[in-house]
Amino acid sequence: MSNISFQTIDWNSIEKTEHPGETGNSFWQTLQFDKLRVRIVEYTAGYLADHWCQKGHIVHCLEGEFKSELESGETFSLSKGMTYIVSDNLSSHRSISDNGVKLLIIDGDFLK
């Protein structure tokens, strides 16, 4: 991993990009470093991801609640203050949010 100098992040100054789900939308504020991505992601009410993801993540729930569904049928509910961690290619998962949620998501090569 590359070295990242000390810095503060004013998330209010990071542009939001829209990413439609199968239903609902997600809005991402993204910082991209070499081999590391840090995002604040918000899912609207009624959000269902449009794909099964195989990427590794650290996902921390900042506000609201959501479900992480595994392709195997297992479902995990996470609410404010909860986190999940998974490495690349260890599960097919997707997010569902009935009432909206705000997440901090970190991913990168360290999860391979």
C-alpha cells in the first residue's frame, strides 16, 4: 500500500455521484488513493443493489439501517454503530435498505 500523508476530510466538500440500484438510488462521496477507496454512501428508501458484489469491504453504518443479503440466502441486519468486514471473492452480497441508510465503506487491495 502506498503512503498517505496526514489529512483531514471535509465530506461536505466531496461531490456526490448518483448510482441507481435495481430500485432506489445510492449516492457516493469517494476518495480514491492508490489501492484504497474510502466512501460515504447513502442509500435511499427502497434501495436494492442492482448486482451481487464479490468485492471485499469494511462497511460501517453511520445512520439508519440496512440488510446485507448473501447469495446463499442469508441476511444480516446492520444498524447505526455496526460494521461488517469481508475479503474479496469470499461472498456474493448485496445491500437492501427499506428506509435509507448512510455508510462509511472502505475497500482496497488489503482485502484481497
